[in-house]
Amino acid sequence: MPSPVAEIPAAEPDLAAAHYAAKLAFETDCSDVHAALAGAKVDFVLLDVRSPALFAQSHVPGAMNLPHGKMTAHRMSEWARNTLFVVYCAGPHCNGADKAALRLAKLGLRVKLMIGGMTGWADEGFAFESETVAAD
């Protein structure tokens, strides 16, 4: 009797390769984003899709704040049509980045999700930036 792991047979290698290649076309991870930001080749726009208040408290260095509700055709026309956007939110418990990715894709734009979001960034031990919020 096979183990619970082997009870359902693994996919054939060619199917597994196609699956994981497709998966990587939709997402990237915190480590790859960090490496790109630390290097000379930043060929994407990193968007933090959380609220402006949360962004001001802490965000990934180099990110811009743009909640998914603000992603309109007019707003996104500020970038070249072939721009790659990488979106993130609070973490695995948040679907804001999924909503942003869907919105960008519907606008005809290229997008990847940074899996893990802020939680993943912290888990990797990477530093955050913050902004001083002016008091009213």
C-alpha cells in the first residue's frame, strides 16, 4: 500500500514541467524581487496594493502604492503598454494582490504576483521602508 504522498501518482515529467512553467509565468517570489531590486536590472514596476496608510507604515523598498481600485485605464496609461507589473499585498491571507493582478490583466497589461507579500518579505528577513505620516 503506497504512502499518502504516493497514493495519487505524480504527473509525468513533461506535464509537471508545463505546469510549473505556467505557474512561474503568473508569479514571482520575494527573493527574486529582492535580487532584482538589489541589482542593476529592474525591469518591472513593483506595486503595493494595500491602503495608503498601511503603505506609509511599512512597504517593500522601491514599491509604489496603488490600490487595485485606483488601477484605471487612464492611470495605467502612465506606463508603456509592455510594462511588467509585480503586485503584492499583506500576505497569503490577503487577496488584494489577486484583485490587482486581475484588474491589470483585464486592462491588457502584463502582471505577476509576488507570492507571500509583506509576510513573505518579512519571513525572508528583508528590510522595509516607511514614510512619515503628517498629523492633521
